[in-house]
Amino acid sequence: MNLDKIFGFLVPKDRKFFPLFNEAANNLVLASELLIKLMDEDDLVQREVYIKLIKEAEHKGDVITHKLLVELNGTFITPFDREDIHQLISTMDDVIDYIHTASTRVHFYKLPTFPEEFGKIADYIHAANKEIQLVLRSVRSASDFLKFTDSCAKISDYESEVDYLYQEFLSELFEVETNAIDLIKKRDILASLEKAIDKCDDLANVFSSIIVKIS
């Protein structure tokens, strides 16, 4: 191995990691925008358009995740803690996976309409992803995360709001829904949406972990 390759292996790849983080965050925002449209759509044909686009976004997310993992495995000195980078990569992938799971369940279950709570949760998921995007399009070094403690707090607040909505809706669903099959369908879609916002909160926790380590 020549010296150029050795030094290339040792030097932190800030110029590659951070643009890919930003690309992944933009993709999360796109997926959550499509999720909002999906949850507001009663026409089954139009729903399939949004479902297809969400699937494409999920596939793009997989490609970005692969690129990031290749960079992580091929870099000796990383711009911040290797474990945090891996957690950041995998958790962003989880967020879009659960958005995709929710859309897939919509595809198979074919509910005629959605409870308004689904749209509210989709709004919170999108708001959380916008905060994630704000952070990841702005950081160029580990120290930049210090500027975004407010974003971490906002994401946590969104997750708390969804948790309350989730519990409240489930309680009402088991009380008033007389069709057992529809109950299961709504519960399953709701569970996927709730997991998506949980993973957004996990991302905020990764940001907080980075902040603690560099403070």
C-alpha cells in the first residue's frame, strides 16, 4: 500500500460523511411529506401513487445507508465517535423503514378512510424529520451539534405528543370499534407510525450523546 492510500485511510472523511448524512435527512423529509399526503388520501388509486413513491424513498435510503457503512468501515479516524456514527446511520434507516411499513400496511389493508389521529401523527413525524434535517444539513464537524440542543428537545416533545395520542386512540378504538378486523388494521398501522416517531426520538438521543461527549 503506498503512502497516499495509507494517509487516505487515516484522514477523517468529513467531506463524505456529512453530505451523506444530509442526503439521508432530506430523504426522510421527502418520505414523511409523502406519508402526510397518504394519510389524507381516500382515493385508493392515488394512495398507490404515494405508496410507490415512499417505497422508492425507502430504497434510496438503503443505498445511502450502504454508502455510509462503506465509509465507516473504510475510515480509521472518524469525525466523531464511531459508535455514534453507526447508531446515527442505522436509526435514520429505521425511521424510513417504519414509514415504509406503515404505507405497506395501508396498501394491503385498504381502509376506506383513516382516523384523523393518523394524519396528526404523520404531521409530528414530518416535524421531527424537519428538525433532523435542520441539524444534519448544518453540521460540518462534531462541535456543530452543540448548536442544536433545542432541536433535540423539540423532537422529544413531538414523540411525547404522539405517545399520548397513541394511548388515547387505542383506548377509544377498543371501546368503540365493533369490527374486529378493522380494529386490527387500524392498530397495526398506528403501531408503525408510533415506531417511526420513536426512532426520530432515538436520533435525537444520538445527537444528545454526541453533544455530551464533546461538551
